[in-house]
Amino acid sequence: MHKKETVAVIGSGAVGSYYGGRLAEAGHDVRFLLRRDYHAVSHSGFNITSSDGDFALPRPSIFRTSEEIGKVDWIICALKATALYDGHRLLQPCVGKHTRILVLMNGLGLEDHFAGWFGRENIFGGMAFVCINRGRPGNIHHLGYGRVTIGHYLDQPDELEEALALWDGSKTDVVTAPSLLQARWEKLCWNIPFSGLCVAGGGITTDRILADHDLSLSAMALMQEVITAGNADLKAHNEKGRIKGYAMIDRMFKQTATMGDYRPSAMIDFVEGRAMEVEAIWGEPMKRAHALKVDTPKLNLLTAILRSLNRGR
Amino acid sequence: MHKKETVAVIGSGAVGSYYGGRLAEAGHDVRFLLRRDYHAVSHSGFNITSSDGDFALPRPSIFRTSEEIGKVDWIICALKATALYDGHRLLQPCVGKHTRILVLMNGLGLEDHFAGWFGRENIFGGMAFVCINRGRPGNIHHLGYGRVTIGHYLDQPDELEEALALWDGSKTDVVTAPSLLQARWEKLCWNIPFSGLCVAGGGITTDRILADHDLSLSAMALMQEVITAGNADLKAHNEKGRIKGYAMIDRMFKQTATMGDYRPSAMIDFVEGRAMEVEAIWGEPMKRAHALKVDTPKLNLLTAILRSLNRGR
């Protein structure tokens, strides 16, 4: 670790607690905003089983309000996308002039909101590829993977260096993406078909999609729509890069084959009766495709189904 | 009633019991094949509440095997399509040289099987547009609608007159279709989108589809695919008629608007944990579309989802 930084973790679910915990383990001053779990964690701390090594934070810095946390060097915002519009209120008290914000959330276009609230220069997007669950309050089970891909809202290389420096010395595999927008779309190439079909298919694991002729063809066709929409969006944003269609499909299917009976977070939300992040993962990409006149018949149908399943949650 | 006929009802669920009951009420010698409900019905008969007038059959002719029923003038086969392949065995003992068979089931291509087993000349297809549920064994609740559209496998007008004559004097609204294949596809224009989205949307009623912008657009786009596939299939079968696209969509949506919070049978199967008729209603039309090189991206996705939801049932 180069420098001890103050870090606020807003949204201390499994992802926020795990990655915040890794930064605390590495020596940073990490302050967790807790609501529901405050009492339990104040009593027993965080206890994390991890495929990269178990660890515990017996006495983490925990707070009930952002005001008590105060201004920090970094904010890791790991709210669920369904709580996006709480972001402004929850982050505001921690934002100083130089505070950097890592939006470690699922979905497309989230950073636009944070950039509007807090300025574009200090906004980063993070994509965690990780298999992680919550146990009892304060107990996190990290089951595998863990890489975080970080992009900067303005794609500034020196800012990406700053982001890397934060994680230096932590037991976390962090890589940077030269284009945040492209990285977000590439993540959606997996999430839209696989998470979507795991839900719409009745709460199934990813191996069931691969084992099913129709579902895997549907996943592939959905991925093609996402790639087409994503490349149109990259073009509209004057990005130089493009998603390479065939290579992406091949990579995503091969990667999924290594994942076994993986349960995407949307599928876990679905089977446990919680709200799914439908707008961030499916709704916003569909909206952009429409605006760009890209025809996405399968994405439209899947999104309509997921919105229906999400109603009343 | 012109002539008293012997009628075997094979598949005495709600639809079979209701329409068989109407024929018995009109004076025909109707013989019901019962398995699970035999004991209850032998004790209490059939009791039918109906929007067209309640009625009861206190002592219906019921049988445990088709052999006991013996050869009849007419068979009404109202098996669930998932039990299609039981049809040969269950009908065979009732089929004489002149026995006519009305396949009163949901889905496409069912009559092809019966025609292969028992000859083409005597096969009819029936489409019931009816809202009907089972209560306790022997108790049927007919909640609304009830029209039966009947086509003949070879589209012979004189055979259609024979079919009409059977229902003459019964409290049943029966009409004939000059083309059985076209009538089947027209029924699918409703069933594929509306029943499918009621299931995939999480077990919702049809009014919820109409009230939801995305779902109703998806229903319309699915219907367009069905119309295109259906017309290609009609052409391939040298049928003269075609489904009129705009008029059909307009009629189906207007009709659905009159149906309130209708629960399609597939949706009832879904929420009650029973096997849905996925292959007959979605799988076979999709298969034909593929064979005819008609692109049906939404139907493919919906079918993959429904097959997944149906697994293990």
C-alpha cells in the first residue's frame, strides 16, 4: 500500500463488505455505512470466508449515517441499482472536493447519474466478476472469482493509475479498462442473456442454460443483439473501440462453461423474492438500442418478461 | 337433436366433462372415461355451474376403461396435449369403421397423429374458446364464453354438416371452420402470445398484459411472427386462405379487452405446478416456422423459456 486513504463504503451488502473489507485488511481507513446490520456488526464484526483466504474485521469502523462518516478520499458505492436514486443523498455528506467515487454496481448508465450529481472528473465505474453471498449479518461468503475491472468516466489514464494505487497491496485482482462504456457493455454481453435466462427460465443456474439447446441458442441470439446495440452506442459516443462479436460470444460461453452451477445475483434475487436490477441491466440497454434504432426483438421480450416478474417487489 | 348418437368422452377434465355433459343433456348416449374421479362421480355425478345455465348429470355413464365403453359413433378426445401419445391406446377400443373423432385439444398438428392412427376421413379438430375450471371431482365451473369451432381434417363440407348435427339441440355454440389448419393457426395467434406471456410474466392474467406497454407490444410482435409462420404453413399446405394480419391483431386485442382478468389454461397449469402444453402450443408452431425458414426470434425465446419452466413437471 502506497498511502493510507480514507474510504467510505456506501451499500454494505456482500460486494461492498467484501471489497471494503479487503481494503481495510490492506491498511486503509475504511468506514462502512450500515443500517439493518449495524447492531450485529458492532457486536461481532465482519467475518469473511473467501476462496482467496478467510479474514475477519473484529472491530470495523461502522456508522449509521453518512454524516458521521464525513468526507473521505474514496467512496465505494455498492448500492443495489434499484436504490440508485438514494445515491445522491447517501453519498453527498462524504464528498469533498477531491473525493473519488467508484460506482461498484451492476448495469448501464449509472455513472451518468453520479457524474451529474458530483462532477465527471472523479467518477469511476467498477465491475466485479465475483461469486459472493451473504450469510448472517456480518458474514460474507466469497465462493470464487473476484476480479474487479475499473474504468474512469472520462477514460483518463492517470486517474486509472490512482484507482489501481488504492487497491495496491490488497488481496484483490484489479484491472483497468481503457473505455468504461465498452467495459460496461461487455459485462452486459454476459449479464443480459445469462442472468436474464436464469431468471425467466424459472430460477435456474447457468449450467442449465448451456445444457439446453434452445436456451443456449437464445442466449447467443440475445448476446448478438447486445453486441450490436453496444457497438452502436460506442459509435454514438465517439468511442474508438468496438466489441468483437464472434470473439466475445466465444469467450463468454467458454467462461460460463467454467462456472458450473453459478447463480447470478438477479437469479438469487428472483428466487428469494427480492427486487431485481431490471432497469439497470435490461431496461437501460434496451432504451439505448431503441434510441439508436437498433432492432432488439429478443431483448424487448426478455425485458418485458423480467419487468413483469419484478412487479410488486 | 336429429338422431341419438353414442359418444365416448376420452379425457374427462373440465372441457371434456362440460361438452360431453351438454351432449348428454341434449339426449345423446354419452360415455365418459374416468380414472382418478371415477369413484367420486359414481357417487355424486357431474354437477356443472354454467353461465349458460347450470345442470347436473346425477347418473352419467362412466367407465374405467375404453374397452368397457366399446365402439361408438363419435369420440370426443379432450386429453391434455401432454398426454397426446396416450391417445392411440385410449381411443382404439372405441373406434369402429364409421367412428368420427373430434380432437378437442389445444395446439397444432395433433390431428396429424390421430389421422395416422385411425385414418384421415373421420378426424375433426375442435377449438373451444371457453373459460372453465374444475372444482372438486365431478364439479365443473363454466365461467364464460363456450363457442366451439370445428374443422374437418380434409375440410369436407358434408363432414362438417355431420359435426354440426351432433351438437344440434345442445346448449352449445358450435361453428364450423372451412379450413382446419387455418383455424388452428388463428387460435394460436391468441394462445402463443397471450398464454405464453401470462406464464412467462410470472403467472399473470390477460388484463395485465394489456395494461403493460412492453408486454402488449411483445404480444403484438409475437402475434406477427405467428401470422407470418401460419401463412407460410398454409401456403405450404396449398391452402387458399390466409390469416389477415392487421385484422387478426385488431380482433384478438379487442377480444382480449373483453375478457377481464382471464387466466389461460397454461397459466393455471403453471401456477398450480402442472405440466403445460408447451410442445403443442409453442414447440410445434416454432418447428414448422423453422422448417419453412420463417424467422421467429421472439417465439424461439419464449418457447425456450416455457420449456425451461416446464422441466421436471
